[in-house]
Amino acid sequence: MLFGRTQKNPIKIADKGVVEWKYAACGYCSTGCSIEVGLNEDGKPVASRGVADADVNRGKLCLKGIFEHELFDSDGRGTEPLIRDQWHQHWQSTDWKSALDRTHDEIKRLQEKYGRDSFAIISTGQMMTEEFYTLGKLTRGLIGTNNYDGNTTLCMASAVSGYRRSFGSDGPPGCYEDFEHTDCLFAWGSNLPEQHPIIYWRMKEAQEKRGFPLVVIDPRVTMLAQNANKHLAITPGTDVVLMNAMMHVIFDLGLEDRRYIERNTNGIAELELEVENYNPVMAAKITGIDEDTIRSVAKLYATAEASMSIWTMGINQSTHGTDGVVGINNLSLITGNIGKPGGTSHSITGQCNAMGTREWSSCSGLPNYRYLENAGDRKEIAEFWGIDEAFLPKKRGMYQTDIYHAIETGQVKGLWLIATNPMSSLPDTARVRKAMESLEFCVVQDCYQDTESAQYAHVFLPAGAWAEKEGVMTNTERRVNLVKAISAPPGQARPDLWIFNQMAKRFNTTGKVRFPDKAADIFLEMTELSKGRLADISGMDHELIEKHRGIQWPYTQEQVKNGESPPAGGTRLYTEEATFSHPDGKAKLIPLPFVDNNEVPDEKYPFWLNTGRLIEHWHGRSKTGKIGYNNKYSPVPFIEINPDTAKELGIHRGEYVRLVSKRSDAVVMAMPTQRIGSNAVFLPFHFHDCANRLTLGLLDHYSRQPAYKQSAVRIEPIADQKEAAKLSMQMRAF
Ligand code: SF4
């Protein structure tokens, strides 16, 4: 409708003078969009566009991708190595040799004095897979600390441990094409339109064609919930009770798939016994979802021809995140919804290469889902790398969240942070700050020099960002995609791979371990290690990956020999009977007794605090906070607060308020909205010295992932709004 006008204004696209487009995969979220960056005749990146023949995004990009070229010359980049004796001194410029020598010498000194594990290494989900693999080889094979972890622990660790418990291995089994086949979609704690906009577009397009019902389980009326057929506004932290009650109904009505259960699973008797305890009447009292709704959604799920579950942080970031994942897997398994088109249990991953680190970093074990606990795996990798098998530990060391506790108690004395910013991303900032201050030695390797965590470093190593480097990343549907080097890192900054290889030279004194210089060669080394495994990539190389705009694993050497081209999409795991990764090929059905150990609201702290992401920002805003078109949509830390709550507390739209938890306080702007219930507030976690000053972050037993989404706060009006505005400004200094 043109409302009185007879013709549309023609759309004009500004001519940026692009003379060449270069290919990459987007470096923000795990959707894995193929992107091209346009360079002008001076070689400067000036535009971004989606790649039309890429199956994932089919020419589209979201708000972050469309401005991604702007990050190359954003403020705060590290351009030279820096060094200082004490973290509170001013930085001194130095050269690469001095910075790397000092780092090597300090690691050696600490390990000789306090033991190998006194030095910890924590990385990210943002690097290329070849960089993760190389860091893993350096850490496990040469440095030899067992306290090595990545940001998976803050993001997808519960999905990893849930998949391992149920299926015997990590690896999301479904794919985006499942949206085109499903007859029923359950989204558990996942807000696709804001967190994974292009996956949302794929889902929405499929739903509009086929009209399958969408059920959203989320305490908030998220954008996805607004589009749902049924929104279950669950009491935070009680998803396992809902899952158990749904299974209770399914068994009660005989809607389970007995044939599938018998051929593919173990543990049905124990599971049935446990869910007996969760009838919908008692579950309604705990979850806040009425019993009839529980019955009807259980029937809907079990009677659909193909049912699909997706989830994100609403499940993972919980004290029982792993149980939540196992519960979703249980539901899929008892109804035979694994490995078939439209029937799956699929985690939607966080960072652009969170999957790459899960597969290849060796953080939780050894490359390609091998385990330190498995003698055969240790032997195989030691021989392949050319190291002494006895040098590898026999079980994994501490998770990231436990490493900080070990810094507090003096077990860990030194830390190498790589493209991660715990001062912003870990719960209970005050506790993390104290731990960082106590380190004898800290080296920060990052493309941004102005991160909060770099304040506590003794050495700063400036790294290349995203497409200043070359390598692959794996997305949420196990698609390996290529990032090509589009621009050179600024000043003396170098790709992370170069930094790892330079460090490896200092530890590789016998020269026995091979560290190839080029990402493409490292990838070929990885393909060798993947042969015959679940994540088999032996049919791929960089060139083929670019040609096909990303290839899903598995894609094997056998398929290449048989003349099979990589399919455009639609590759699934566990499509054959009894092919799960447990020794007998069967999946495990695991009973899930519910233990409520969260912090819950009380008289003094009467509101739930829920934290999460916004579409325009990425994690700690080190990138998007400096890109005008992203930052302008949400420049200020704010809370969603129910209008009734705001009225009751005398708070008006746009006023600053103080949130107070048992840990600390934070100043935020109040934005009344019906999206949030009257017993809760929602606070985006992107801002420095804000959300994580408040969060408690109790840990999941299996994954050690923090419960970022379940804390309790009170809300205090602020009389002096000018002072509050000044404070809010300071909180945006990073
Ligand atoms: Fe990048 Fe994710 Fe947006 Fe795609 S949806 S453009 S991968 S941030």
C-alpha cells in the first residue's frame, strides 16, 4: 500500500567505488552467513553484501554482517606489542621478539617453580579452526598445561556435555533444512530473530510455506515468542520439570515410538520410572505452566510426523543446563525424532566458530572429539604430533570457570588470554577483578588493546581480526566455511596463527613437532586426523569449501572417490539405526531428577534478573560498540521492566535506576515493556561493568557453565539523574 502515492521512490544505493569483492564467512554469530567485502581502488574495505548462492543465507545478512567491513579500521585496535613489569604501570612499546621471549620465559619460570598446571590458557570462539588446532598442539604437545579452556564453557558447554551424555559424542545432529520438513518446532530459551536473524529467516520462510506450529518456551515474551503459536512463559530454571512432565504425558498416552526406542536406545525403564513422579498437576506448580497446556504441547510434540527442538542459552546457561539438553534429547529419542528430515534435537550455537573450537581446539580433550581419558586417543595423537605420549594428561583439567577460582586460591599463577575478555564476560566481576590482580604474569592476545582484561596484563600481543586472517569456521549446522584474508592487520599486529607459530618455535626445542605456516596446509593435516570419525572432513580443502560456499561435515574422501559432490545442505547425523557414538551404538535415555539450586527472588531481592543479547551488539561490544550503525541502536545499558512494576516503583521511561544484587550494583536506564513479567527484569549483557557485576553464576555440575540467567535483584529509583547519567557514561568507556 502506497497511501496516496502512485509510485515507489526508487531505491538508491550509494556508490562506494567497489572495484573488487572478497569472500569470507561472517565473524559474529554461529549462523555462518557467507559474506563478500567490497574493496575500493585503494584496497580499503568499504561495503559488505551477502552471497546469493550460499545455501545458509541466500544473499541475506543481518544488521551486524551488513556493517562488518567497518571493523577493520575501528578504534582501540592493538597495533604494536606492549610490555610492563606490573599491571598498574604504563605500557611500554616493544618488538615482537621481546614480547614473545618474555612470555615464553615467564611461562617456563612459573611452570618450573609451581608446576606445569600453574599456567593457564583461555581462548575464544572467534578464531579460525586452524588457529584453534595449532594452539591445541602448542598447549597440549609442548607447553603441557592441563588448565586450558575456551569460551565454550560460557556458551555451549552444556550442549556439548548433554550431547555426550545422550549420544556419546558432541555434534549437533540436524541442519537448517530441517525447518523445511518439520511438522512441529519447539524453541527452548532461543530467541532466533535477535540472536540468529538469518536462521530465523530460514525458519520463518519454511513456516510460512508449511504452517507448522511453533511453541516457544521462554520466561520473556521475546520476539520469537511474539510470533509463536504457543508461548510458555516458564518460571526461570524449571525447564527440566516441563520436559519430565511432557514425557510423563507421552508415556501415559502411549505416544512414544517403542520400535525406535528398542532399536536405538538404552535406559527406557529408568526413564519411565523417574518421569512417573512428574505429573502435569505437580509440574504446573513448579513451572508456572498450567496442566492442560503441558498435556496439549506434549501431545502436539509426540503426534507430529516430525518434531524438532532447538535451544540456545536459555537452556545452556543454567545450573542444570546439561540436564536440560539431555531432557530435550530424551524427548527426541522416545519419539524417534533424531536423524530424520524435520525431526531433530539441535543446539543453536553462539559464536561464529564455537563449533570449530569444540571440534579441534583440544580444550576439552584432543582433536576431533577425542578424549584425554581414552588411552587409544592419547597414543594416536602423540604419534601423529611426534610427542611423548606420557606428556599428555590422562584426564581433562579445569574448566574456565574453575580456573578463576584456582587463581583466587593461588593454584594458578599465570594466564594467557586469547581473544577473550573475562572482565566483561564472567559472572561476578568483582571476584574476577580480584583474581586478575593477583596473577604473577598475564599475557593478553587480542585484536583490541582497549579491553577491560588487558588492564591486568604484563604483555599485550596485538592480533589480526576476523578477515585479516585466513582459515575456516564451522557453523551451527556443522558447515565448514572459509574466511579469506581481505585486509592486512594494522601496524605490527599479526594473525593469531603467526603468533602461535612464533611461540611454538620457542617451546619446540627439539624441532620434532611440525607447525605449518599456512592455514590451508594445517587444514590438510586436520583432514588426516578426521578420517573415519564422526566429524570427517577428509573430502574437503579450502578451495572446495569456497567453491561450495561452505560444506557440512561429514564429507569424506570416500565420497570424493565415488564422485559425490558436497550436497548444498541437508546433511544429518544418526540417520542409520544404532549409529550413536556410545560403544554399543545406542543412545542413552537418562532420568533427570530436578534439584532446584538456583538463586531465587526473595523479600530483599524480589525480581528475577535475566540477561541476554541484542541484535545490534556482539558480546562485550569490543567490535559493535565502535561501529556507529550498530552502536546507535543501543548505546546505553538498559533494562526491560514491566510497566506495572515501573509504576509501582515510581520509575518513568528513560530514567536511570540502580539494580542491586547480593554481589554488587549497576546503573541502567529503565525501558518499560510488556515483554517482561512483573516479577523480572531483562538486562542485555553487552555493557562493561554492568550485568556481570550482578550475576551469581552458579555452575552446572557437568559443563561448569554459569547460570547467567537466574539471579535475584532489587530495583532502586535514583534521585540524582545527572550523576547517574555520568556513571552510565563511564560504564561505556570500554
Ligand atoms: Fe553474521 Fe550471524 Fe548476522 Fe549472519 S546472522 S550476518 S552470521 S551475525
